Amino acid sequence: MAPFLFALLSIATDAQVHPAVQLTSAYRPYDVDGITIEQIVGSIARHGPREGAGSARAAGLTKAEVTWTFRTWQDADRCEIADVQVLLDITVEVPRHRNRRLLPHAVSRQFDRYLEALDKHENEHVLLALEAGNAIGALLSSPAEDGARCTQVQRRLNKSAREIVRRYRVLNRQYDLRTRYGGTEGVFLRPAEGQG
């Protein structure tokens, strides 16, 4: 099992997920090849995932989609909230070398260090997604509101949940900029002296 997948499954089973959050996750490695660091970097540039149509390719990518539903009903001058469900779908894409046995030992070691750093970097994006899902779960699981009309409560809760999603998108972007997309955390491949 890939280290990242193990970490993702561990997070999901460590009771760190709000009861209203239903988590689904997928680990999708993409194939790369080459026997030198330069060739592997070129393969990652050609085959890496894209965040959206027309966007640049990345070495690794964590996509998190969060949706929510809840039901309200008016009980006199009190709005009751029930059946809260937050769906959090996380997909992680990182490279996988299709012919590891062909790699020279030094290249294999460097590629392993790179993958470990990339896994840690993507794991931070997973944690941010979990925080967002948990925040929405907590928001929507708030107690009934006295003196409020349910239409107002629905609007306020949906608006607040959308603000949480926006805030965590900003936090993800800031994390990537602060770490130079993982570069300051070891997510880089460079040919060693004498290697092509």
C-alpha cells in the first residue's frame, strides 16, 4: 500500500471526522517513466494531473469536493435543523514509476525521497479539506434557533458554509505559495552531479 494512501485511511479512521461528514477518498497514481531524473521530470510534466481544463500540469494534486444538505422545519417561533449530511470527496493524484526495477540505485533513492515529500505535501491539503468538512458539519449541526424563520436560517447556513469553502480554498492556495508548491518541503527532482 502506498504510504500516502495508508496515511489517508488512517486519518479517516482516527475519529477526526465530524459525525455529519461522510468521507470518500481515492488515491489515483499516474504512470511516469524514464531512467534519469531529467527523463522522470519530463514524464511528470507530460502526464501530471491538471486542476482544470487548460491549466498547467502538476506533479501532485489533491481535489476536494464538499457538498451538504440539511432539513429544517418551523416549530412555532423556533427553526429546527435535522438530517445534516456533509459529503466530502477527496482524490489524490501522485506519480508512480511504471518500471522501478530499471532505475539506477541513486535515481531510485532520489525519486523515493521526492515521493515521500510529495505525499507529505498532499497530506496537508487533505487535512485542510477535512478541516473544511468538519467546520461545515459543526456549523450545520448547530442547535435550533429561537425566534428565527427557517428560510432565514437556511440562507444563513448555506452562505456560511460557502464562506468556509472559500476560506479553505484560500488556505490551500496560501499553503502552496508559502511552500512554493512543496519545493521548500523537498518536493523537487534535480539531476545530481554527473547525472542526466
